[in-house]
Amino acid sequence: MITLLGFVAALMAVLAVGGTAMAQDGGETVGGTMRAKDDAGEDIFVEGVEFSVVDADGNEVGTATTDAEGVWLVELPGPGVYSVELDTATLQGFELRNPDNNPLTGVEVQPSTNKNTLFPLGERVVEESNSIRAVQLFVDGIKLGMIIAMCAIGLSLIYGTTGLTNFAHGEMVTFGAMTAYVFHVTWQIDFLGTWMTSLAFGAVMAVLFAGIAGGLFNRFVWKPLRNRGASLISALVVSIGLSIFFRYVFLYQFGGRAGFYRDYRIGQQVEFFGLFTMLRKDIFIVVFSAVVLVGVATALSRTRVGKAMRAVSDNRDLAESSGIDVEQVIRYVWIVGSALAGLGGVLFGLTENINWEMGFRLLLLMFAGVTLGGLGTAYGALLGSIIAGVFIQMSTLIIPGDMKNVGALMALIIILLVRPQGLLGRAERIG
């Protein structure tokens, strides 16, 4: 237990550096996000909009241009009152809803804070057939599904080998994203002088630390509970407590301010066959996730450890009677599952901002994917997560975008009504 507490204390010290960076990195800033709604209620992020910021004396202190996700940010020389002006010539067909508020005057910035400004845009209807939009949403769903699958495989294997429904798994996703942020943005560790090298190194450290954390928590928390015969309900309650505890530790260390991976908010879109477009970073996420998931599937089916994991997940008693060291397999499952969750957090951080509750927001979707595919099966978690991701995105064809998570839950309900054990789960006799 002392080892675990020491490791947690060391991690908190490392993350505290990142928290300071998110709260104070670059001092005071002003920024915002330029977005509008299309006729389906989906967000349209406006790239290339130019802003200039002047101080109270009329001196220009900085300029910025929105990236592919509509985000812009200007570092300020200090706290004070500023004016922000938008160049309407760069709005690319959009119009300001309140043109009289440009420039925006009297923007008061407090010490060590980021001041968000708002320039509401009117709607721009994008002429696009339903079939083309459906293809775009399907591709977006595949990307989201792969990220969910990366995080959910460990959750499913942990349930299969131990019976534990681990509500703290989402915090491992957050931990991975924040660890990569510390190495990539705060310390800016580069070996070859490129930001991509820094992000890759941060991702490796996130996977390493997440795997170590998973192994230590199994050794000092979950294994003692199993040895003492704690019920699964008791273990579930413990996981909920750990989830709440670490979520607010992240909030305390990092604050409520969102962070971004350095220079990776900006990207160019690539068009495929005139049917759909993808940001370059999204192409990387899909390809890299596919490689990792294929590697995990191959390891589970070809290696001795992978076969042992599947055996314990299918029937623990039979696996133990055949000579498999069940406790060792469980230890491997916690390490590998937590490492994959950390890596999934890094990839999720590339598509979203990095904040203290990002893993918790993904947790429900992980549960949906795991249950949809079949509890306790790694392949089921992979398949179910991709289906959930596709349903989430494509459901916006008929429902508002703010309710898109309902699509995955509706798919879950419908499939479980027809096949209660999930797509790849096995039916069991009760009684």
C-alpha cells in the first residue's frame, strides 16, 4: 500500500506541473471558438477568421486566425481591458448576428485567466444531399467508434476476468490524456526538434504510466478485495468512489480550464472521392487505431498470454484447473487494459479538448459498446464500440446533434431485446 501511495503522490506531483501550465501557461489570454449551426443543427467550425486585439491605449497586442476547429487564441502582455475586432472579410460566407458588437470593447481579463469572447454567427445552409451527409457521418462514426473501442477493450477484459464493472476506467482515459499533455505541452520534450516527436513521446509516457497505474491498483486495491471475498457490488462501489476521487483530483490539479495538444488543433481537410472529408489528424487517428486494434486482436488470438486472457474470461474455473495462473493473467489484463485506456485518452484528446471529466463523458459510451458487443469479450467490445460510434453520428440525420448519444443507447436497447447476451456473447442458462 505504501508503494501505491508513493506512486500516486509522484503522479500527482507530475500532473501538478501540467495543472500549473493549464492555469498559467502563457499568462493571460483571450480567445474563442467560431462556430455556427447548419440546417440539421450540427456545428460548423469556421476556419481562417482573423482577429486582432488592442489594449486600452489603442496598441495592437496580437492577432490570431481560427484553426480547422474554429479555435483562436491570443496571448496578452498582462491583465487589463482590451478590445477584440473580427475581420468580417474573412468570414467565408457567414455573417455576424450582431454586427454592432464588432469590435468587442471592454473585454476585461483577470490575472492568469483565459477570457472567452463570443461573436455569434448566423446560420449558413450547406447544400448537401442526405446520401453524401450520411457517408460523412458514417466515416465520423468509424473514427469515434475506434476511439471508444481502444478504451473499452480493457473494460471488457477486466469484467470478463474478474466480474468487476469498473467505473474508474474513465479516469484512466483522462489520466492518459493529461500525462501526454504534461510531456508534450508543459515540458515540450523533443528529440528530433518537431512537435510530433514531442506528442509521440508524451503518448508513450501516457501508455507506460497508465499501464503501471493499472498494475499497482490491481496489486494494492483489487487483489486484496478479491482475497477477502468482497462481493462484486462492494467492488463496484469502490470503483465508483475511486472514479469520483480521481475526477476531482484532476479538477484540483488542472482546474476547469481546457487544454489542447500544441499545434495539433490546426489541420487541413482531405477530400475523398467527393463523398466525405477528413482532417489529417483524423486520418491518423483512424489508421493508427486500426493498426493498434488489429495488433491487440492478433495478440489475443495468437500469443500464449492472449489465449490465457480469453480462457480466463470465458471460464475462470476451467482455466485455473487446466494450469493457467489466473492471478497473473488478471495482472496482465489490468496492465494492458489500463495502457490501452491511456492511449485512447491521448487519441480522444486529439479530437476533443483535454479536461478533467473527458473520461467520464466517454464512460457511458464504453459501457454501451461493451454491452452491445457482449460482456467480457474483447472482440465484442471492439465490434460493439464501432457500432455505437456509427449510430451516435448517423442518428443526427433524424434527431438534433445535442441528442446524438441517444442513438447508441437506442441501438443498445434494440439489439439486447433481440439478443440479450450481446452480439458476440454466449447465452447462459439461469437456474
